[in-house]
Amino acid sequence: MTIITEDQVKELRGAGVAVPDVNETCIGCSACVAIAGEVFELNDEGLSEVVLKDNYDNLDVDDAIMACPVDAISWTE
């Protein structure tokens, strides 16, 4: 799977697509991966990253946000 880049986030946001974001407080618990594995994956450092998708509707992102124990996941502004 391809990890999303900042340029891709800007492009999707410009098209009106809400994109999830994982911030630096991620501890790599992998709850988001267990809930929404098509959206999140762990990188080589064991931290969560967002996978590139055309859109993130109906992919359990809200459930992953609620499950994150350190509030590291949110929708980009």
C-alpha cells in the first residue's frame, strides 16, 4: 500500500475529500490498523500512517479515531 504524502493530502482536500491524519503522539498501539486496516498501516518504526485512498468514506475512520488511546488521529482541517 502507498503511504499518503502531504501533496496528495492537499490535492484530495482541494477536491473536497476529508483525509485522516496521524500526528506525532502516535504510540504504535495498532488499534487503528485493527479497526481500519485499509486506511492505516504501521511503518518501519511501528507508528501508524495513512494509506492513500480516493476517499475515506465508510472505512471506519471515525471508529479508529475514537479507539486511539492518545488521540493521535483526526480528520485534516
